[in-house]
Amino acid sequence: MFAHITQQLRRRSARAVTLLAGVLVASMGFILLTGSVDTSRLRVESTADANFRAAYDILVRPAGAAGEVERAAGEVSPNFLSGQYGGITLEEWERIAALDGVEVAAPLAMVGNQRVVLWSELDVTELLDPSLDRQLLRIDRTWISDRGLTRAQDPGADYVYVSRHDLVWPLTRETEFGTELVREYVYDGQPLTADTAHCEQRRPVLEMQPDGQPRTLCPLNVMEGLGEMTPEGRARLIVVHWRQDGTFHTSGQAWVDNAETGDRVVIRMPWATTLLTAAVDPGAEARLVGLDEAVTTGEYLSAEPPEAEREGPDEIIPVPLLATADPQADEAVRYDISRVTSDATGIHGASSLDVARLLAAAPHRALDSEERDYADVYRSVFSGEGRAPVSYNRTVQADPPHYLLEAGPLTPEQVEQNVATAWQEVMQFGGTPPPWLSQDTGFRRLYGNAEINLPGVSLRPTQVGTFDPTAISTFSGLSEVPLESYRPAAASGADERSRELLGERPWLPNSNPTGYLATPPQLLTNLASLDHLLHPASPQAAAPLSAVRVRVAGVTGLDDASQERVRQVAERIATGTGLTVDITVGSSPAPREVEVAAGQFGRPALLIEEHWTRKGAAVDLVREADRKSVLLSGLVLLVCALFTGNLVAASVRTRRAELGTLACLGWSGRRLAALVLGEVAAVAATAAVLAAVLAPLLAGLTGLTVRPALVLLTVPLVLALALLAALGPALRAARIGPAGVLRPPVLAGGRARARRSVVALAAAQVTRVPVRAALAVLSLAVGIAAVTFVTAVLWHFRGAAAGTLLGQAVTLEIRAVDLAAVVLTVLLGAFALADVLYVGLRERDAELAVLRATGWSDRALTRLVMAEGALLGAAGAVLGAAAGAGLVAWVVGALPAGVLGTALGAAVGGVALAVAASLFPVRLVRGLPLAALLSRQ
């Protein structure tokens, strides 16, 4: 038997070499593609493990804290905790921290936005006219934000009244409570009486006239009842005495005028803003993100409660604050300085309201302009230690934005702000005016809390130091979660127009707490101060914590043991507290497009891209890589089986007469089947051994990882697969019998039908042997399914289903090997289709000779063969594209938009490939020996 097998292989060397090449390519393809799948999976796991962990593994929030987008898509917006105020008690935090397996439980209590006035200095000395005995300068403010797109003209101007006449300020005295006004004036050592009733209950500066009579200059910036957002309510009058010795005596800008004397006229310009305060546990925060190592000046927060101090009858509470060194906001102001050209004496004796209206209507001529940057002014105020210019009388809180869940980009809903119940209510008991930018388009509902100060108790915010948010312990940018590094919720332009408008720079928040973007906490205090910052009647006082961030002990990667540790801790927290518990290990930023409506001060509508947080993205990536690995390996094995089975079936059909002769000589059916299987086994074993030798060498050149065990397994696996694929043809060979020496009809006899076109004739030829046609269709379909599947999966990793920064990183690493797998699978399918066409033509060579004898040209016969290839290709392409789309839906869990287009493109490419594969059998048609074939018939 062995000698006969060897002889047959020598006699039919062309068929043996073809079978050897096919099995060799399939075997090497299996080794390399399985190696590429292993490499892909190792790189996915390596990338995911290297980037799986953020600052915390579990996020605990109040019950019902998830927003509409999070509930629908499992994604949370950047700095979403900035809009979460309370909901978790201190006792619940302590229970969480005491659980087994909890390494760190760091609480966070968002207190709210505090009103702050920063002061910048503006020197106007060089703009004064020394020839005038009285002059008025006007200073207008334009607030600039959103990379220059927002330019908001402040309705209130500052006026600097400079006079060479004597000016008299009301007397003051120092008390244990500070500086107080004394309701009298003294001029040249004598008491001076003046009517000041028209000055809104304030003590004005008096200007002495040449006749010796005083005239009032009523102040503007403290008018009651005018509203802090009106032109009159935001105006100020600064009075300057230009003395005979050349020095200047400038009035202050506080409730009590603490005038300053010097050789320059320096105006202190107020910058009303808000800063977000949060309370943390200093020890837990240090262990979680290394906040203590980020302190740049002063000292770190203490966990001890502030010690009350006595000042007269009042109790003073020094609230400790750790201020950020960078406010992380985009804001500036431009001061436009001009000279009032009308007579300045018109303001003498007028009421505060009349003075404001007269000055607002007065003509003026531009002199100069200067700009100040918010970050520079902020750092000049919060640069060290000591009393901080923060008002904790009341806090202002803003809800998170709400989104319209529609197709396309997210759209935050605009919110109409009720100034009367928000800012002006806050201002009722004095303090600082709200930022003018708070009048811009709002996306967050704003509300003011009840007054914090209790009778006999005063809060004194005290800065203990500053921290650098960029120096906080960083984690992988592929797996960061909100608030882990105290960075702002920056956004970038999502289209060319928006990027150009923003100047190719990120879009940052500003001092407007109702704006779309929110700042991270800029002022940090300890949990022990919450008793003083929250009113006892406030709902937040009972449950002050906004979130608890938990890091689980013993988590080393995305292995099953680490995931189980996190799951167990999360389950204990959820069952023990009833709070919202999210596992954030393996989270990754997911780009989201958001369409933000235009602002009120010039900013056009923007299409921005934000990095929302996709929870558990790393786990999903590894899981999908595993599923993709199984599918690709299965497709490779299927192509190997189809290719081998097709070659063996073709060999049996072409040797039908020979096998029939052996049956006449007494060979049994079992021996005939053994002959066929023996030939296949010899060729398959040789090909598998060659593949086991060559594949590792090729893998080394391409950087793939091929396991030795896989190489050794390939030989018996390919041999078994080849024998299994040849079993059907071998059984058919066993049934041939002595009658096989007769040339059988390709199709059983029947009534003939006329074929009136080349395509119709090609269709009839394709269906003559349905099993063989099905093999060709299925072989190509597997390749097209691989094209559709891998292309769509790559798109899926990059797009909506796994569109995270981690997913993009993984995509870049696995794209090359996946494409290599696809190319080889498709080539095997095309080779199998070409072989089916070749065998069919060999069986019908006499029929083709008759067609040529009756006048068919070589070109017509070529069209016939190519039409057969096109029909087989169309059937395989459609079947493969549909199967590929189905595989994508199985892996992804849905059929993302765009996959159908990918499937259609793969189908068109499959038809083109089938037509190209038919060019090889076409050469057989053109070389047919017409006379010999006809004589044989």
C-alpha cells in the first residue's frame, strides 16, 4: 500500500504539489494567525493591565446619584462630583473604611462656591493732566473668557475724581472690632458740619470750595436696593487729593474709607469671582493621591477641628484652607481708561443715584487700556498664608447639567437663572458682588444656601498653604477617573470650525458657576470644619459627604482574583449602606461630542469633545479580545478544513477512472478509501512538518509570539483535520466500483432547456454539481466574513462601542496582526474557489471543445468562465458579509452604525476577488486540444 501511495504521488506530482502547497499554507497560516491572536491578546492584556488602575477602584455616591447619560450609556461627565452636594453620612464613611479589603476610603464633601474678591492694581498717575485743578477718569471693564470668544462689558464703571482742592474724609477710630466711622468731620482742627442725608446713609468725602463751603462727593459702590447687577449698583467713585507737595491721598474701596497716601495714584480694582470649596479627610487624601506631597507653600491640612478664638463678645472660628496654586480657569479683564470731558463739578451735592447716572451719561475720551490675567491676580492673593479673602456667610451651589438624549452629540439644556433668588438673595446681608460672567448663558441651576453664620459666631477663613494640582500623584491618562488629579473639565473642539474658534487650545471653565464647564475644587478644608460651614438646618448637614472613593487592597491587575476582590468589597458596601456603588477599576476616558449653545456675550455655539469616563472599559476590552481570538482561530480552522476537503474531493473526481480500474482488479472499497486517506495523510504530514519548521522562523521576522506547544500541536492537528476533510471524498471513492472506469455524465439526463445568455449558461454550469459549488461559495464566504468582522471590530474598538483612550491604544497595537489574518484567510478562500473552477473545467473539457467547434471564440469562453467565477463570488460574498455582520453583532452586543456599509464593501471586494481568481482557470480554456478532446468523445 505504501509503495502504491508513493507511486501515485510521483505520477500525479502536480496534484500532490498543489495539495502540499495548500495544506502547507493552511498549516503555516494556522500557526502564524493563532500566534498573532495570542500576540494581540497579550498586548491587549498588557496595555489594559498597565493602564487599568486609576486613583480609586470603587466610587460610592448617594442613592440615585447617576445622571441620565450614565444610566443610558454607563458614562459619567468630567468633574461630575462638582455638582453633587451631600447624601452620605460620616457614619456610613466610617463603616466603609472599616470593611475588610479596603485599603483607602477617601471622603469628599462638596461645600459649594464661595464669593471672593481678588484685587488688582491699576496705576493711572501718568494719565493725569497736571494743568487741571479737577478731573475725572473713567475706567470701564470688559471681562474676557472662552479663549477670547466671550467679551462681556461690565455695566458698572469706576470713576476716579482727582482734585487739587482740599478734601475732608470722615473721621475713623480703631476698636476691638476693627475700624469704625465717626460721624463727624474736622477741617483745620475745627469741627465741620455738612448735610450728607442724600448720600444713601453713607459718610461722603467733602470737597472744600473757594468760598470755604464743603460740597459732598457721595460714594457709589454701596448704594442699597439698586441691585448688584445694575450699572448704578456696580459703579464706584474713588476720590483723590492731589496735594501741593505732589503726593496723592486716595480713598479706599471698603465700607470704611482707609485712605492711602503716596506719590502714585494706584487704584485697587475689584475682581469678583467664586471659588469651589470641598472638604476632605487629610490622611485619606494623602494616601489616595499624595495631596500632602503636592503642597508648595505653607503646610498641609490638619484633621483636627479648628480652635475657636474670642474677640470681644464674638467667637471666631479660623477655618483652615489649602488653596490651589492654579485656579485652572480661563478669564481676563481689560481696563479701558478714558477722561470725562464734561465739567466735573456737576456731581457736587448730588445723591449717589444721581451721581451714578450723571457720570454714566457724561462724554469721555479714550486714553489707554490694560489687561490682567485671572491666574496672575489669583496667585498674588493666594500666594502664602494668613487670612483668606473668602466669604462663608452663604454658599452658592449649582446642579449638574441635564442633557437631551437624542441621536448625535449630547445637548445640555439651557437654564434660566433667577437672579433675585440666587445672587441678590445671597447679597442681602452684604459681601461681594457676583461675577458679571454669571449673567452668561447658564447650564446649571443655581441656588443659595441659608446663611451660615450663627449669632455670636464668625468664620475667619485662614489659608494654611497652597498645593500644586499638577504635582498630585498621576495615574495613566488611559484610565483616569473624575477628580483623581484635581484637573479642570477641559474640552477641545470636535470639528474644524470649533477648533479654529478656540485657537486650537482647550476650552476651560471660568468664574461663572452656571457655565457648562465646572472647575475642580480650588479650596480644600478638613471634615472637622463642616460643622461650621453648613447650617444646622441644611439637609446637607446630616449627610455632608458627596462621595467616598475606595481603593481595594491586593488589586494587581485585571486578573480574576483582583476583579473578585473589588467585586466583593463593592458588594459589601452596597448591601451594608444602600448607596450607589460603581466599580471604576478598568475605567477609561471616552470621547463624547457635546453641542453647547451660544453665550450671551459673543461666544458662538461650539461642538466640543469631552473625555467622559467609561466604567470598566479595560475589562470589556480584554473580554472582547478573548471573543475575537476565538472567532479568528475558528475561521482559520474552518478555512483549512474547506480548502483541504475541496482539494481531496477534486483529486477523487479526476481519478474516478483510475479508482474504477483498481476496483476491477479486486481492490475493495475499504482499500480504495485507505489509498485516498493514505495519500492525504502523507501530504498533510509533510506539509505540517514543514510548517512547524518554517512558521517559527517567519514569526521571528514579523515579531509574533508563537508558543512551542502550539507548533508541536500543529502536526497532529493538521493531520487529523486533513483526514477528517478527506473522509467524505474517501467514502465516495470506496463506492465507485468497477463502473467507475466509464466516464459519468456530470449531470443526470433530463429535459434540456435553452440558455439564451452567457450568464444563464454560467448559472447552469455552476449548479450542475451543487456540493462542489457549495464548497467554493463557503470557502470564499469564510474569507469575506473575516474581512467584515475584523474591519468592523477595529472600527468598533475605535468608535461608539469601545471608544475610549484605552481602546484606541489597544486598536493601534492589534490592527496589523488582525489585517494579516484577514489577508491570508481571504487568499485561501480565493484559492479554493479557483481550484473548484479548475476541476469543473477539467471535467467539462469536452463540452468546452464542442462549444469552440461550433463557433465560440476564446473571448466568449473566457466570459463564460469569469461569469461562473462571478456568480460563485457573489454568493460567497453575500453570505460572508452577512455572517461577518452577525459575528460583529455577537461580539459587540449590537450592530453599530457603519457595519452594514463595511459588509457591503467587503461583498463588492469579494466579487472582484472571485473574478480575479477565475483568471487562472481561463488559461486552461485557451489551451484546450480541440481535436484530441473531440476524438475521445
